Amino acid sequence: MKQPECVLEVSELTKRYSVTVLDRCDFQVKPGEIHALLGANGAGKSTLCKIIAGLTDGSSGSMRLNEEAFCPRDKQAAEHAGVQIVQQELNLIPTLSVAENLAFGQLPSTCGVIKQHKLRSVARGALEQLVLTDIRPDQTAGTLGFGRQQMVEIAAALHRDCKLLILDEPTAALTANEAEILFGKLNELRDRGVGIIYISHRLDEVRRLSDRITVLRDGRVVATMDASEANSDGLVELMSGA
């Protein structure tokens, strides 16, 4: 089966509230590409990603996922299509176990009764992907530190069908070792043909990880370039408009 040229194609995407926060944006992610999305606070990065992930809708414009029209009515519809997002704000349910959070919405059950053995087995497999072997599947999620919760949330996204992964400041609360584990996993996903949107203010990470970089300013795309052509000073100038 021929691989599509783009996992995601965004055309003329606009979002208006009382003001326009996203203005006729064009943006593409190729299979097996880490595409960094940069911009100052309020540039429109999170709004763009929330529309892609079904968390809000656009005012105008269109999207295509694997060359088919894509307009998710909600986050669940986007996930079903293979779009997974891990936001800066944690979305784990702190009173549930790690295993229940990992398999939330896909809990293995028979006649409404959860298969605890299967649930723990699935959870261990998901945790092992990110070398989280110190975390017990039956541990209450709220007892974990912020960084470990972030890693569990990333593990949950990777456990689901994933054609496009969106990460918003994923290393902000991670240790250096956790970040290195994550970077290794992202390179594995790239090798498997998964498209990745990577948002970070850490330009060293961006230049190290990404294949291409798009810069947003005041809701508009001001540049898209190969990461090999980028330098930190130039990126800062594009983001600030100075």
C-alpha cells in the first residue's frame, strides 16, 4: 500500500473568538517526520493543535489526515482516527490507578466486569515502552510526581493507535534521564512512519530532534524550514518579529 505524502495537511485554517487567534494557517506533517512548532506565548500553537486533536473546532479552513478529509467532532473521534495529543496540562484522573488511566476508554472487560489480570498486563506493556518499570500498574496515579505523571500520559498516548502524535512542551517537567528515554522513543516512532508535532521553547531540543520547523507569530505561519537550516538566533527573530 502506497504511503501518503502527508500524514496531516492543514489548509487556510482560521480560528476566531472575539479576535482572530489563528489566521489562514497552512501546515503539513509527513510520515516519519518530527515537525517542530515554535512561537511565543499566544502565537497560536496550542490552538492549532487543539483543532487537530478535536478539542475545539476551526472557524474556517480544512484538514486532511492520510489524504482523507478530517474534521473530528471531539477528542475521541480524533483518537479513533489515530491522532493522539499530550498537553502541557495533565489529563490523568488522579483517583484512578495507573493501569486504568493507561487503558481509559479501552478497559478490557466481560459483561461490564473489568479483567484485572489483562488490565495489568496491558499496563505493564505500555509502561515498559518508556522504561517506567518502577511504576506499579495498581498504583494510584495521583501519588506520582508531576514528571512521572507526564510520562504515564505519554505512555497512554503511545498505547493507542497512533498515526499522528502531538506533544506540547513534553519535557518541561521531566528529568534529563526521562527526556532521553522520550527522545529515543520519538526516534523509534519516526522510523515507524508516525508523524510527530513537537512544541517546545527549548531550541536545543528542537534543533536536535526535528526534521522541519514551522514558526507561528500572531496566529500566522511566518516560516517553515528544514531543521538543518535553522539556528537559534534566527528562530528567536522569527518568533519575536524583531
